[in-house]
Amino acid sequence: MKRPQLERPALLEARDVTRLYGPGKGCEAIDFTLHAGEVLGIVGESGSGKSTLLRTLCGMEAPDAGRVLYHGHEGELDLYAIGEARRRALLRMEWGLVHQNPRDGLRLGVSAGANVGERLMALGQRHYGQLRAAGQDWMGRVELDPGRIDDAPQHFSGGMQQRLQIARTLVTRPRLVFMDEPTGGLDVSVQARLLDTLRTLVRELGLSVVLVTHDLAVARLLADRLLVMRRGRVVESGLTDQILDDPQHAYTQLLVSSVLTP
Amino acid sequence: MTAMNQPFLSVESLDKTFVLHGQDGLRLEVMRDLSLTLAPGECLVLAGRSGIGKSTLLKMLHGSYRVTGGRLRLHFEDGELDLADLPAHAWHQLRRDVIGYVSQFLRVVPRVPAVEVVMEPLLARGADAAEARGKAEALLARLNLPERLWSLPPGTFSGGEQQRVNIARGFIGEHPLLLLDEPTASLDAANRDVVVELIREAKARGTAMLGIFHDEDVRERVADRLLPLDRHMRARTRLPDTDPQETP
Amino acid sequence: MNGYNFAYLDEQTKRMIRRGLLKAVAIPGYQVPFGGREMPMPYGWGTGGMQLTASILGEDDVLKVIDQGADDTTNAVSIRAFFERVAGVETTTDTAAADVIQTRHRIPETPLSAGQVLVFQVPIPEPLRFIEPSEEETRVMHALEEYGVMHVKLYEDIARHGHIATTYAYPVKVDGRYVTDPSPIPKFDNPKLHMSDALMLFGAGREKRLYAIPPHTRVESLDFEDHPFEIQAWDAPCAMCGARDSFLDEVITDDAGGRMFVCSDTDYCQKCREEVA
């Protein structure tokens, strides 16, 4: 047997990224590489800076220092050195963002079909029949009833809204998806179903994901690798099961041992 | 595959120490100076008192535990790979293609039908879904899992049924190195026989296996060699139980 | 007339507006902010259009004012009287004879010719406003051509009604670049914007924005490949002049449900009847 080729190309790199609102508020000196096809979880308690880091990584907030590099179809891009136009185009075409609150990522007043179709329309898709077919297909993929394609999501449950947001984000087949507590506000049983849907989609679409969560059970199920954040800094990183089963840093040990297991 | 007499895995002077920061940096040395070699087609069984943490070695070989000291090497035709200093992301593919793991407990993925749990390692390699399903069903049938259970999520299965799903999932990938953590613990005699057969077939394929079997009968039937651990291991009784297979 | 500058506005204001108009002509469909003045009438009555008209009107120009196609409605009559009084210009109802036509909600049926200027009164100049309340954000959307959301609106129309139900203020793309609100004209008039010989100016008084479609500019109405843009059609011709090619208004004739359809463009209807006679 030949030695396996274990190196994967880098997709997203944070190079010494700092974004501080005040002392200890925000994130500081963050350095990591996300490889193609990886799900990277960023875990930590509230206030640890993980959401700030996510905003900085996904182009919504420029860092005070450091660089975010993306290796896309056009080669390496320095996210904050390119213009806003290209940055937003990237978010629209090659990236996706799933908000914790589906209300932030959906147009609640327009139909489910239009919500799913919007990113396609933004890319120039101009065939109503095809948009509608894509809408039905994607509602099916995220296990929503395609018969509800003309219903507005304001009448959907929280779990259904989150599924719709995921469909709306993935319909353009992004390479890289950022998720901020995607199962955050949901009931436990709804959470489990959604996690399973996400796992399947990640595998089928070969997605690379940056996932922010405070929930270690969610991280265990979805993430290949974890960064543990505390007070704006990464205190430990490694394989998900290594971090959770053999934590090295004092804080990670505390975090892991604080989880309630039924 | 390397020649049968050349080791595929070699472990040299392996040490493992847990440092418990929550207990004033208490150092628990659980493994000291463990060495072994394992050839393709060989099944090496870890022997020792129960409760001394035999699965620690398997977890280090699977990347779940960090290595404190020593070397863990895989020998390929064109070079070797030291597992002790691999970057984390390198493990994804290593686990997918090279190192398989059959744990004692099935980690329940909510809502996924048993047959898909078994198929997953093949799908992860991009295998054809119909082909993967065929192999998964054949394995479940061999392991006498009633067909009506195949399409149900294993969360509600009995311990023995879950274990068989887990074994099928572990064997389907035909990894060159397979780590077996008490795979027969909750099986009846007939199914233990099936597992013994599966292990023998894997040996014939050239799979290198490292296993823990508390069942003496199975151990004797599959083991080519025993590796006594008592001299190298110390129970980590003061550690909290953080077995991944038991947390949801 | 004493006490007023020619055409009511002072020369500095007119210059400021004309500079804005030059910019608007240079960037077809782009909304240019301008320092709108108070006019002696309330917002919503055409203050934006009037400021533009006042800024471009010359002493020799002939002015026509229409409201929903008619020369004889209150709004049209008042604005025409206003400019007769403050500019002393000649006015007309004859589309072909006018140099400047100020309009609310219609484009005349008679084809416009080179040298003519059509001034539209605009209530809401921002076509993206229905979905995005922030002016800062809509400007970025225009700058980056993020127009997917315009088709969301049309998609919703088809999903709900089976066809694109937007019938007026139907959004257009000007010169392949800016999505623009053509003011609340019926979509029947949209094709007249395309490659027009005349200059089209748009003024929004409350929002203090102006924009332009210069002559011979491409103007496309947004649509889907399988639901192409279509204009309204009527089963019967105009009940008064018999025209089959004009935009018809429904007129209720009695309390018993009687009604008829007549040209909304009164000048055109008149001309047709004269021709027949």
C-alpha cells in the first residue's frame, strides 16, 4: 500500500486576525487553516469572541489586524484587500451564511419558493419554471413539504424556518458555508433532526464549513476539527474527539467536564 | 500491501500521561514504554487486567488521544508515517482510508436508519450508493440483524443489535488497520461466531488488527499473538469517564 | 410678472438642478440627489416634476401638462396655469406641438420626437425601497448591481397570480445597468421608454432625487424567460374614438353598472376623432 496523500488544499486561512471592541472583547491573534471538505467547529462560552471571529471570517467585519485569505476559483484572495463589490459577490456566489435566527436570513413575508430562488436570481437565473423546480427540489432535500412552496415562512415553525434558511443558502452550491449556532433556538428533538440533515448535506455537497457553537454535542456530531476559544483567544485546537476525549488545556478540561450527559 | 512479514504498524516506547488541571495539575501516567509491531494479516490481542485502560492504546492509534512520548509508525511501500506528530486535518483521510475502529458502543446518530449508518464509511469515500447499500445489507444479514430493523434508526435497538450495526460499520470499509474495542461484548454465541469469521476473512485480506476481547473463547480463536500490558499500564481510576461512545 | 424670477425658481437653484440633470443624463437611470426647494403646493402634487420643468424651461418653449393622460384634470390645469403665470410661456394640449411635457402617470400615445423633453412626476424614486428601507443599503445594492431581489417581487407575482401582476411602476433596467422606477406609469407605456427619440427626466420632490433616460437608450422591462413582459390589452377599442392602440381607462357611466372604455390620453383621443370626422 502506498503512503496516503494526507495534505488537502487550504480553503480559508486566518492569519493573526485581531478584532477587538475593548480589552478582552472580540478575538485576538487567531491563526488557523480550514482545508477543503472540512467542518471546523469554533466552540466556547458566550463572550469568548467566537461570533466576532465568524463575522470577521465571513467578510462582515474587517479585522483590526491580520488577514483572512480565501483560496477560491480565482486563486488566493485577501478578503479585506479586495473591494467590497468582490467581497459581497463572493458571499453571494461561493459562500453561504446560516444565521442562528432564521429571521435574519430569510424574507419572512415572501414565499418559501422565492426565498430559495433569490440567490439563483441574483446570479442571473431568469426562468420561473426552473426556479420553482429548484425551490421544490431543495425544500425536499431539507425535508420540508414542497407543497408549501407558496407559503410565507412567517407561518413556519422555528425548525422549518431554519431548514428553509439552509435550503436558501445551499441552493447555489457554495463551497464554503459559515454557520452561527444553526440549531441554537430549537427544541432538542428538532435539533437532532436538523443536525442529521446538515451532516448529510455536508457530505453530499462536499461542503467546507465554519461552525460556531457553544454546544459541544452539536460540535461532536458535525465538526471534524475544533478550535476552543476563551477570552478572545484560541486556547486549544485539534480533532473533535481528541479535544473532547483528551483535552489538554485547563479551560478545555473544565468546559468538557461541565457538560451534562443524560 | 507490504510483504506479510514486514510490520505495517510499529509502536516504540509509547508513553501516555494525563494532566488534570482541575486537580492542581495532577499527572496520571497511564502508559509507559510500550512497544509492539503488527504485520498485515495479523491479529494482535491486548491482554491484561480489566480496568487498566487497554483502549487507551487504541485511542492513541486512532488519534482520539494525544501521544505523550514515543513513536507510532505506519509502514507503507513508499515510506512511513509517524502518527504522533500528524496535523489534525491529516487524520480525516487516514481514518477514512487506512485506520478503522470498531468501538464497544455505537455512537447513536439520531434518526439515521441502521443500513445508512453502515453504508456511511463507503459513502464518505464517494462510493456508489446502491453498491454501498448492497454491501451493508449483506453484512447486516450475515450478522443476523432482522431485516425489519435495517430501515430503522438504531437508537432504540438492544445492546446486541446496536453492536452488530457497529461491527458492520467497522468492517465494511476494509481498512488495512482495524482497531477492535471489545466488539463481541454483548453478542450471543452465534453472532460471536460471525465476528470471528469476519476477523478471519479480514486477516486473509491482509488486514492488520489490534483488538481487545474480554471473551476468552473469541480471543483464542482470533489471536495470533497476545500482548501483555500489565507491566506498561496503570489504571486511571481518578479520571472522569469521557468515552466518546457513551456521550450522545 | 413682478416679484418672481422667470419660472418661479431663482437662477442658482435652476443651475444646481441643471447640473444634477447633466449628471443624470450622463449616468442613465442613476438617482442624483438635489437640493429640492419648497414649491407653492404640497408634496405629492408634482413638486419634483415642477422643479425640473422650471429649470429647463426657456422663454420660447411650449409647455404641455398632463395628469393620467388628460390635459383637463385639476392637477394638469393648475400646473399649466402656474407656468403660464410665472414664466409666461405658451402652453398647449397638442403633444406634437409641445417642447416640454410634464406628466403624471402616463406617456402620450403620440410618438415623441427628437428635441422634446418629457418630465415625469415621481412619488418614490427608489425601486428597491419596497424590500430595503435603508437608503445606505440601496445605494450599495445599486453600486454593486445586486438586483436579485427585483425578480423576487416578480416571482411572487407569478406564484400568487399565475402571471406578473405588477401593472404600473413596472421596474426597468436602463442601459443594461441601473434598475429604475419608471414612475407609476402603466406598464403599457414601458416600451415607449425604450430607444425613445425624446429626453425623459424624472423628478421626485419629497425625496429630492432626479434621474434621466437620455434619447436612444435601451430600456428593458424585467421579466422571466418563461413569463416574458407583456403589456395590457383590451377586448374592445376606445368607445369614443375607436382607437385600438391606446391605453384605455374604464369610465363608469351610470349607477346601474354601465361602463365604457375610453382613451386615457385626451389629446390622442381628440385627434383620432378629428381624423375620423
